[in-house]
Amino acid sequence: MGLTGATKTSFANIPNNTNPKWWLDAGLRRNVLHCAGICLCPFYLGYDQSLLAGLQAIPAWQTYFDKPTGTYLGIIAASIFLPALLVAFIADYLCTAFGRKRIIYVGSVLIVIGGIFNALSQSGGQFMGARVIIGTGGAITKVAAPALLQEIAHPRLRGTIGTLYYSFYYFGSLTAACMSIAGLYIKSEWSWRLPCIVQIIGPVFVMALIVTAPESPRWLAKKGRLDEARAVLVKHHANGDSDDALVEWQFGEILSALHSESLVGKSSYLDFFKTPGNRKRLWINCLLGLASNWVGNGIITYYLAPVLRTLMTAAWNWMVSFGAGTKSERLGRRFLWLASNFGMAVSFAFVMGLSAAFAQTGSAATGLAVVPFLFVVHFFYDIGYITMNYSYTVEIMSPSMRTKGLALYIFFNNLGNAFNQFVNPIALAALTWKYYAVYIAIDVCLGIVVYLYFPETAKMSIEEISMILDYPLKDGRQRVMEVMEERRLAEASEVARTKGLDEGGKMEVSHVEELKR
């Protein structure tokens, strides 16, 4: 199911004024640094989830907040997720109107403010209020950041960098676990206040690293600011070479995609229902939002919390998800999705069998044998639902629907998380080991859906991927390549007919006025 070594990108042979090895090229090093800053956006959420678990082990926090349990503790936990149900859609509007980069700053500032208030809280209400502020800022960045990341990354690096994005969730989780352990050795209120305030490190680094990052050239072009869009590509993808062939190719693809969208008119959420391709995008997007929390990861986390150190699981998950991200272009998205879902189903079958045996025999050795398989489940979850949850959502969306798709993804993702928070503990207590059978069935069904409907998107440009769901699964890649080539030739023909070539030999844009409308 993976891609063969012979499979090449459509731009593999296009000359480009950059070194093939990004670390030896000044422009690409800068591009990667900007992308790394954007990748730190999920840090806050990973930090928070690990932090809340760690705070419950710190006596000073328990004493200060009267040992929260049950519903009260559940509300504290949920307070960071609830804002996303509304704010994600506001973030889509802001990203469309004002660009991606500025909105990342808005979200990051809110996370910093929330983190400071969190650390200085004087009551449970203030603590929850601070978490609501953090959740609001986080929801904003989760819409803006994945879009900007995919839209400014060099095309040779985009596929890999995009799949590395959410692995930094676990970097935050690992950092929080370390801080929580450190808090156990502080004999004052700062045993919990210090770990709380350290969570602002993530968004502070985000803002510092993207200061010199460009705005999305796709967004600039959509707004009719074509000279600025092309200048971004020239500077960040070609080291300032305005005649670079890859820049011309990218710019042509952007204009072709936007011209095609301009024929439809202003975009809205109703567009998801207007064409077969958009309806496919909608249900795949919503399915991934729910599935990222409905494949059994919640029940594993619930089980692991009292048994294993958060530090161990965070380190393991970050290592696996980061490693899978670096191999995503070589292995292919379909292979990773299929391996993830069917691998979790098989792993859960072992967990279920061993748990049933332990329930019947009480054998300590049998109970201990469950633990390695829990890490195996995490392995298969990470290579799919951490590596590709946001990247696949961004890739399959057309340019004007990209942040709308992210808003819907985040909405359904939080619905799925609410299910985990409230239903899993109840169902696990009632059904014990039998509850694993539910997730085995879900994972198998999802694996079948992936096989039948999910297209391969590795080694394609983001404009090409945004069209792939408009065609049948079997020959979608080939059809997209053909259509994009036809569009480029038509664009070149129109330019030659109406504008000719400028003195430098570069083609002028033929649809500028249409795109500005």
C-alpha cells in the first residue's frame, strides 16, 4: 500500500535555486525554522493534558482546590475544550479575513494570558476561567496554524513537515510531565503554580520563531495581492531568484486553483453539500474528527494513568509520531492509515484476551502482559491519528474551504473528546474487558473505510491534493495530474494570446482582475 521508490512528485524534475539538502541551504533553513515555530502550536494542549494529570499528584494543588473529584474535576478538565465548539468557526472567519499568521499571534497571546492567570488563580472558578481563555486561544491557533504550515512550506518539504505538526503535542506533554515531577519537590504553592506558568513557553516560542515568517502566498493571491504572493515564493522557496522555474510552476498552480474557484463564487459552509467531491471532503473530515478520539485511545489513556508514568508514555508517543512523520512521504498516507486502524484492532484483541484471562485467573503475570500491548496500541494510534489528523484534513480541502474544514474537524474532534471524558469511565466500569470489543469493531470498520475511500496524497503538491477527491479513487492521482497540466497549458496559452511575454521572459498573469473581484 505504500509508494514505490519510482513514484515521483510532479515537480521532481523542475529546477529550483535551492540545495537538495535543506540544512545546507540558507533559505530552506529559514523556511524550516518558520515551520518549526508553527509546529509548536499544539505544545499548549499536550502540556495542559499532561499538566492536569500531574497536578492531581501534587498535594499543594489538591489542598488549595479542596481535592476536586467527580463532576467538578470533569468540568475543570473539559473547560479547555468547550470554547472550541464555537471559537473554531470564528477562527475560520478571522483567517479568511485577516490571514493566517496574524491569527496565530492572536491565539498565542490568549494562551499566554490564560497561562499567567492559571498560575495566579486564587479559586477554582479562576482556575477554570483561565483554562477557558487558554482553550479559546488554542482553538484559534488550531485553525490557523495547520493551514499556514502547509501553505508556506517548500513543496519538497511540505508533505513531511505537515505530518510532523501534531507530534509536538507530545513534546508539550513530555515537558509538563517533567515540570510536574519537579513540582513534587517544591514545598509551597509554587509546586503547582510553577508548572502552570511554564505552559506559556510554547506560545512564546511560536511568536518568536514566526516573527519573520511570511503570510500564506495562497491567502495573499486569494486577496488579489499577487505580487506579494509571488514575492513570498521567490524569497522563501528560491533564495530570491525571481526567474526560478519551481516558483513559476507553484505560482501557476496557485493561480489555476484560485481561478477555478473564482468561477464558483464566494465560498461558504454550504459549498460542502454542492458537489460530490465536497460532500466526500465533508464526511471524511468529520469522520476523522470523531475517529481521532473514538478508536480506543481514550480508554488506553484512562487505563494507563494509574499504572504508568505520564513521562514514559509521552516520550514513547513523541518518538513514534515524530518517526512516522519523517517517513510519511516514503510510506504513503494510505499505508499509515491502514496500518494504524487494523494494527489497533489486532492489538486491542490481544489486550482484550489478556484482560479476560486476568479477570478469570487473577494471575499477576497475565495482568502484567497487558502493559506492552498498551504501548503497541499507542504505536499504531500515533502513526495514523497523530501523524495525519491535521495534515490530511488540510491537504484534501480546496484553498477557500481549508480553514472551514479545519473548523469542522476541531468541532467534531471535541465532540469525540467529550464522549471519552464522560462515557468511557462508565462503560469500562460496567463492561470491564468486554468494552475493548467495541473499539475492535470500530477500528476494523474504519480500516475498511480507509481502504475504500481514502486517496493517497503523498508526493503531490497541495493544489493537486485539493482536487483529488473530485475524481474516482482508482485513477484520481493520474486524473489530477492531467487536469493540472491542461490548466497550466491553457493559462500559458491565454497569457501568450492576450499579454505576451514581458521583457524578462516571465509570463504575466492573465486572470488578475478575476481573482481580485
